Amino acid sequence: MADAHVDAHNPRRVPQTGGLPPASFRFDLTVDTLALSYGYYCLHHLGLGPT
């Protein structure tokens, strides 16, 4: 299996995450999503958000 990695300390096969973007990108995307969600929540509760 080309997409599996065998750890020397753990003989079970661990799937690689080759299809995912780098962790830094995923973290930035998560932070942006949380910031936008929180901003929308605040505006909505202040009566300034879209109806």
C-alpha cells in the first residue's frame, strides 16, 4: 500500500493525509470562519444583520 505508513513503534498502518491542504492553511481557514461567524452573531443580535 503506497498510501499507508508503518510506524516503528506501532505496527498498525496509519493512513497518510496526502489529499488534505497543509495544516497552516486549515488553521487559518478555521480562524477566519470562526471570526466571521462571531461577527455575524454579534451584528444579528445588535439588530444590524440582514433579516
